[in-house]
Amino acid sequence: MQAAPFDVQSIIARLVATVPVLRKVAGAADFATVTKLADFVPPCAYVLLAREKAEANKPGNVSPGAQVRVRQRAIVTFGVVIAVRNYRQQLGAQSADTLQSIVGAVRQSLIGYFQEYRTLLAALIQRGCDQGEFRPVDAEQTAIAFIALLEGVTLLWAVEPDGFDVAAQARAAVRLLLAGIVASDSGPPPG
């Protein structure tokens, strides 16, 4: 059983690999040791876990005392703190330009994750179409719609975390999308 908090190391590793201008990319432990500006090794970034919420699992029909494997979904929010330094200009225009460039690179790195996700999802959808499990659809557009549905649910939950059951809503979004693409002779979409 894993009860540890979300490990941001995969995000750190992605930033290290894709944003080479950063001299240091670290986590909360390293960020906590910073006590003065001289402690930063600019430009640098720190990936900090902001929030993690585990969704409740629904009870099942299991004999008392039986051990079963259970998956539990966790919604994770993290932030990236970026530090730059400017010794030359008092107004900080150069630092602002440097920061904007690095923020863009960090965003592109994290967005790149979604591009990879979209590519993989489109390939799965295309395979379903090719095998007759899905109706003929534009796999790329369908992948984008699928991701938009789930990201939209996540965004709404982030704005109002107690407003609805995010897991149930995500399942409803997936069922809705699958109902639109499953081939009629494949049976009902999984629920």
C-alpha cells in the first residue's frame, strides 16, 4: 500500500530534461533550505506540491477480512517557483524578460506532456476505429475532445472542490464520449 504524498520527481525530471536553461530544478526540501537570496542558483525552479486530495472509493461486496486490490484516484495540484537574478538594472526589466522566457519554457515543457498524451490517445482511438470497435472518427479531434472534457472537469473541481463528485463526473464524461464513438455492433460503452 502506498500512502506517501505525490512524488514530484517525474515533473522535476521532465523540467531538467526539457528546460536546459535552468541551472537547478529541485523540490520542496531544497526550497525550504533557502533563507536568503544568495541561496538561489538562478535561474532555478522548485516544484512544490500544493494540494493532493484522494477520492473516496465506493464500498464493494467483499467478505469481511478479505484483502483485495483497490485503486484510488488522487487529484494533485502543484506549482513551479522560478527564481532569476538581475544585478545590472534597478528596474528589473532584464529579469522580467528572462523570467518570461523561462516561464514560457516551463509551460511548454508541461504542455508537451499533454501533446504526448494527445498523440498516444489519438493512436488508441485510431486503433479502435481500425479494428471496428469505434465508429470512423477523426482520432486527433476526438483525443482533443476527450482531454478537454477531463481537463474541464478538473478545472471545475479546482474552482469548487466540494461542488460535485469529481470521479463520478469524470466517469460520466468518459461514458458520454464513448457513447458517441463506440461502433453500434460493439455493445454498450463500458460504464
